Amino acid sequence: MRLLLSRLGAGAFIAAALVRCSSFGSAADATPEASDASDASDAASEDSTSPVEASTADAGGDARGRCASGCPGSAGPCGVRAGAFCIDATEVTVADYRAFAEQAKGTSIDVGSPCAPVKITALGVRPDETLPMTSVTFCEARAFCKRAGKRLCGRIGGGPLAPGEVGAQVSEWFNACTGGTADGIHLLSDGGCQLESDASRAAGSGCQGGVPGVFDMVGNVWEWIDQPNIPDGASPTAAFQGGGYEHPASTNCGAGSGAGIDFRGADVGFRCCSP
């Protein structure tokens, strides 16, 4: 079921997709390993004048490259205010993740149970830096968000979701997808959701949903959310939501699935949230 809202012009959603926070800074929450600590320090210095920071200022951020919304966070997509929390305007892109991996390589980031500390390594060649970052584990997604001064989208107010809260308004991801108004409905102002394709497309290309300025929460790629499950005697799992580029049946915010926390899916990415 779709509730169609007024359609935005192409320039509006393209501009939103280009907005990024400033580049990754210091690594107070990471533990450098001796052989690579200097690499991380050098990368941080180089990153301070990155094109990402300049493009953010051009798109409405202040001179430091912060988002005009005032949402917390130092890197990745700019946050959009959704009531009591902020959510990234788009999925985290390959370019966003590459900047993170280059700055943080050689460090281990403690992202909490059920994850072991995440060792960050350089990202290999990818065909298109504008695509959503996929083939990333649940724990790596948590690590990116933490390093960026945000968190993987979980419970409004902070913390992971309980299993029964994935499709409830207490979930940051679900609340933003529905606009906090109707369970299971993705409020579309743009009908171009990427649901019947054989590949993802550039983050922010269309499909605005329940919160103005937030794109592709349905379709394009599934998105990890902070809902780990640790069954007795079994390996921990986590959930992802929103459907992917080849899931035409997943046209609602309640569409969900899950996998082991070490799973890497070609159609599974993520975005971050913050207070």
C-alpha cells in the first residue's frame, strides 16, 4: 500500500544526496595497533581538507562542513531531523566507507556485544563510489557509525532494539520510514523506488519517504538495524529492513529479514542515526 505525496523536483533530491558531514577526525574510541598507528594519524591529517567537507559547506553546512540540520555526526551522509532523533539522508556510500577505512585502518573499534572489536582494513576496488556500501557486516556497520559520532539505527533514545520492536514506532529506522504516522506504510513523494532491478543505484537517486529529505528506505539495498539476537546455543544474528533492488514485494516499511552478524550481502547496506 502506498500513500502518494506531492512529488519533489529532481534538483531537490539530488542536492540532498550530495550533502555529507565533514570528514573522519580523531579516533578516541579506537585502539591503534602498533604497526599501523602512524598510518591512521597520517590519514586523519590528510582528511582534514577533503572534498567531502567542501561539498557539505556548499550544500548548506557551515564552514566546518557540518550539516545545516544541526544533527550530530562528523562524517558520512548528513542527518535529517525526525522528531527526537536524526537519521542519515541516504545509505552510507562506498566513498563514505572508503574515507572511514583509510582513516581508521589498523585500528580496532569496540562496538559492544555481541560483536568482537572490529579490526579496520583498507577497502578494495569498487566499481562506483556513489553506490551504497554493501557486503559489510553488522559489526562493521556499527563501527562506521560509532567512528562518525553516530550509532547504527536502533531504539529511539538509544540502545539496540528488542526482537518485537523491529516494526514498532520505537524503532528509529521504522519511525523514519513511516513518518511516525502509520505502521507498515512507506509515505512516497517519489514513486521511483529501486525494487525491480539487478543492481543498486546511486544513494539518494530518488524514493523519498516518511521524512522529507530521507531517501531509499524502501528498495535499493536492505539496511542493517541495531537489533542483535543471541539465541541460546546459537551464533548471534541481526536484522535488516527495507527490501532490496530485486524485491518488488517489499514496498513497505515492515519488510524485514536477518542473518548472522558476520554476513556480507551484495544487497545489504546501512545508514546511521543520532540523537
